[in-house]
Amino acid sequence: MAPFRGIISAIRAMPDPRDNVYTAMGDKSAHFKSGTLLALNDVVEFDADAIGRDSQQPFIEKVSVVCTASPEDLKSRIDAISDMIMKASDSAALDRLLSGHAEMLSCAAGMRDGLLQCARAFAGALASGAPIIVRFHNDGDGSTGAIALYRAVNLLQSGISLNPRGVIWKMQRGIAYDDESMYDDILHFNQYASAVRPIVTIIDFGTSPESEPAIYGSEGRYDFIWLDHHPPYKGFPASMIKFYLNPWDFNGNSDFTAGALACSFATVLHECGARELLEASLVSDYSAYADYGDRNAQDMALVLDFLTSGSRAHGLMGMTPKTFSEILGNQKRYSEALFSARNMLDEALEIGMKSAKRYRNGHGFNIYALDFGHIAEMGKGYPLPGRFSSRLQWAFEKSNGGRTITIVHYGNYISLRESGDIVAKVKILDVVNELKAACQYVESGGGHNEAASMRVPKEHTEYVMKLLLKHLGVDA
């Protein structure tokens, strides 16, 4: 067999140089450790059988350095492999994924080129060994997109040798890509030298003013693939983000969920059977495009909502898309999670509907306010207050025939939900932004026109709640 010959495109440096992990770009990628100290752009040769014996990260004692390639030669090699990956993708897969959703298909037509660019950049980083971090929101919407992308990455293994540890998956609790996240990512990326810039992929969070410092702080260090569906506010620095896709920029809105967008991105990268995940995403985020008669989508949305809650009481901490995917594919574990989620949610809803205070304003809206402490006292860790507010809103909305606003507060967190039939009169995202401008105690906030939240100091929650109710026309 002819020796493997390739160009070193990435190095993960370790305290002992013999543990360094190298990526070499030949006809395909090779990932290995070596007794020879290597540098970016080195053209290397070694026994090709070594890669065949252990495709993960074999140790190769002797690696010959033939010469040094130019950066242009290495870029051409990476581009060739990226092209190979993209040519293998099915151009009609996206249309099949979104079939039956005419509005999303129309919106996706405008995003198709952007999705292709994102997929090509992701594939190039993946094949070249550049580090990738995928951050996704810890709810049903964010997790569906992360699972689809995880599956697409795994399926790419059949066509090209990829670094199995090349992607780090991180579930995000907040709505902002903040300084803590940025510094954490920089620390990880500092372990690498790579020809391709590292990538942070963001799913279902981040389009908020609180993300701005980290966006500017990351400039020149790594690239973003940013997939979101929250309404961009005036002044959001999208131009600072290399790949920013949001349906609001393509005649769409938040009903085209971030999970659906990430499923679309994953499908362009490699068809991965994401249709069920997409439908669950729509149900989970109460999209107007959701089929609420689809029991499978309802159940999957509930299970993912439960799994992403991170309940210590149920062993759900530190879960990843791999774990989610395994549970979805295991009937016994899936049924157990579904049973627990249904029982705990039903109990919480019963308490919430009895405990919520009801108000009315001058427009005849029904306004409910609930101290989530009544639910937290159950001590089960599920549901979380934000996602519970959506479920509670759904229940009140059904009993009232719409015309409902639900407010759930707990500690320093206030969550708001609203019926679509009254958005023309009151956009709760506007309410949050107005309170941020008017009240020094509103530390952060964001969301959709029908679903938003804010954080305030615990000692000022009662004051902000009174101000919020007054802003909504209630004399509280």
C-alpha cells in the first residue's frame, strides 16, 4: 500500500508533545499522535496501514516531513475535501424536510445559499481538524436542532475520516452568548493551532444586547455560525457575525423555529432523518406551523423539554445530543422519560392554575401572574419556570379562547407569554424592552413578541412585577 501523504492542518497541543493530536489533509483526513514533533503546513508521509489499524487517534512513532506546503496549497486541499462533502449532499433533501410547510419552504428558499455557505464552512473546519463548539439552548427547540446536527456529523463519517472529538456540544441555559461563554470557548480554542479558524455554532439563543460584548470580543479569534429566530433588535451587530441566519431577514418570523432552521442546516450538510425533530421543534416552541394533532411530535417535544431541564433528581445533568439521540432511539428509556414528564407536568399545571392570580386590564385581556415558588416547592426539578410559563399559558389560553397574558416569576427571573390574537395591541417583547429602558432593576431581557423574559435582582422582583402589571394596564 502507498504511504499516506498529507499536509498538517491542525494541531491540538498537549503538555507532553507525544500526546499532541495532529490532523493531516490528504485524499481524506487523518488524525494521529506522533513521536515526531510537527508544525502546521508540514507535508508528511507515514505508513497508511497505521490509520487503518486505528481510525481514532493512533500513535505513529515515525512520521517523515517531506517539505513545507504553502498556505494556499493547504487551503486548496481543504476546499477540495469540503467540495467533496457538499457534492455528496442531496440538493432536494431540504425540500423534502420542509414539505407540507409552504411558508417555511418559501422562507428557506431565500436562506438556501446561506445554509450552503454555513454547511461548507462547517465541513471544512470539521475535515481539517479545526475545533468546533456547538452551543444550543436548553429547551425542546434548541435541542432538536442540536440532535439533527449531531446526527449529520456522525453520518459524514462514512464519507470522510473525521476527528471523533472535533466537536464539543454545550447546552446553554441563558438567552445570551455572554462573556463567560466567550472566555470558556477561547480557553478551549487556545489548545489548537489550525489552518481554518475555529467555529462556534449557536442554536436558538444570542440575538440580544447582552451578547454584544462577546461578539466584539471574539473578533478575529473564531467564526460564528449563528442560527436563531428571535427578532433582531435595531443595532444588533449581525455584520460582525460571519454566518448569521434568521428567518426574520428572509420575510419569515419566529414561527420558523431555530430548531427547524438547525434541522435545515444539518440536512444540507448531510440528510439525517430530521423530519420528526423538526415537527417536535415546532410543537415545543408553539409555532403557528406546528401540527398539534401529531402525537409523536407532542410526545417528543415533551420528552426533550424534560431531558433538557437538567434535573439532578432524575440524573439528567450534563446531557448531550448523543445522549438525547440514544434515549429517543431506546423505547424503554423514552417511555420512562415520557411517563415522568407527563405526570410531573400535569401535577405542576394543576397547582399553577389554582395558584395563579387573575387580573384584567382595560382591553379586556386576561392576565395571570404566578409565583413559581408554589411549583418549586415540589422539589422535582421539572418543569423549569420559563418553559412552564408556556404550558400554563397554553392551558389558560384554551380555557379563555385566547386573549391571555401569563406571567411566571421566580427568584430573579420573570417570564411572559401572550396569545397571538392580542399581539397587535401588546407585544410583550416591546414591554420588556420598555421596562429595561425605564427601570434600572431590569438587568437583561429578550425573546419573541409572544414569549419573552427578563432578569431582575431578587430583592426588586416585587417592585418590577408591580411596574410590569401597571404597564399592562393593571392597577396592582
